[in-house]
Amino acid sequence: MGQILDIVALRSLVAVADCGGFHRAAATLRISQSAVSQHVRRLEKVLGRAAVERQGRAAVFTTEGQALLGEARRILTAHDEALRRLIGPGRPSITVGATEHAADLILPAVTAALPGHQVRFRIDRTRRLDAAVDRGTLDLAVHLAEASSVDGIPVGALSLTWYAAAGWQAPPGPAVPLVAIEEPCVLRRRAVAALSANGRDPYVVCDSGYVAGVFDAVRAGLGVALMATAATTPEGLAEQPHLPAVAPAAISLRVRAGADPALTQAVQAGLRAVLTPA
């Protein structure tokens, strides 16, 4: 047989499906987005037809792609089980999902709470994390409680801060240009509500699918953003204490059915140590 389904490429394909797109798959696998695209194209060359089609930011699997995805999951399961049989289980692994908000605070806390474990992270939006917990592809998910329709375990809250470019001046009058994550977004709704309640007239001048995009737009001077309070003020930005204070956003933890209770308790304790009390 001259054709080969490469294991690395198959992992990228499955990540695209589980994460909902190439960008998030790349972040989860800790490789570049172009590498993920190359892996998928390599599989499509073997398949002889398209497996994934882009529709805006979304990645949609073709009929042939869905068939390949099913085979990929079976191949990877067999591959990983063979490795465990041959070389032993190694460190126990756990997969944890988190939203981008305060990932720089949450991810280190979870890692520190699970010494001796291989922790794999997936950064995504709350509704996708909820679906992954329900499917059993995530062991734990940490996200904004208001963004989920499912009750989780309260573990604290995120303090929120207004940020703008250093030296930014608000335009005269009540209008406030706002930069925010695209809907649905809890912090976007909180920002609009807080400004409106204080007699201001917020309008979204730029929205982004990712936190990095929000900060880039704010650095460019387009407007202000309400974001999770960073451990240190992000480069090129300044806090805006004159804008109305917003209460911390509650954080909850969702747990896969059958997950180890000891691990869940360890993660709870780790998160409560770094988050604002709810």
C-alpha cells in the first residue's frame, strides 16, 4: 500500500473537530495554524477529496471527512492503547477545558493542582466546552458561570477591569467606543449594562472571536474593553478606573460523569486559591 494515514495528521484532524476550527485546534495542540492546515491537506491528498471546508470561522466536515474522522478516532484509540500495553501507562492524563478569560491565571493553577499528571488543555467558548464534557472528551471544564446553561461547581470569581491604550482619551459626550468578544459573551453584556446604567452610550466599535484580538484592537486605540483583571497590566494598555466598577464574574467547574473525585477536589482547591471569592 502506497498511501499512509499519518498519526500526527490524524490528531490534527480530530482536534479540528473537537475544538470547532483550525485556530483553536492549533492552540490546543500547541502548533501553528498553518501546520494544522498542512496536516489536513495531507490527509485530503490520501483521501482524494476535501475533508474539511471553511465557512467563515467555522470548519465544516464533508461527508467523506466525517467518515475519515470516525476512522481517525478508531486509529488513534488503537495506537494509544498499543503504546500503553507496550511501554506502560506513564503519567495519568487528564483533559481540562477553559475559556480564554484569565487563562494565564487558570491554567497554571490547574497544572499545579495536578502534580504527577499529564494535563492537556483545550481553550474554547463555554457552549463548546459544555458539549465536550457531555460527550466525555473533556474531564473538567472551567468557565464563566453566566455563560453556561448547566449548573457547575462554584470555585470563585474573576475580577474585571476596564483597559484602554496607554494615553487613550474618551471622545467628548456620553458615547463610549467598546471593544469586545463577539456574542454570546458575558463580559460584553456586562460592559454595555454597566456603562448604560451610568448614563453612558456604549457602542461596539470592534468585536473579535478571541481575547488576543480584543487586546490588539484596544492597543490600536479603537476603544475600551472590560476584561478579566490581568496579574500585570498588559503591555501597551492602561487601566481606566474612571469607568464604572463591575462586579466580579462567577467561575464554575463542570466535571465529566465518572471523573476521579480526588482530581476534581484538587482542581477546586487550586482554583479557589487564585480566584476572587464569589
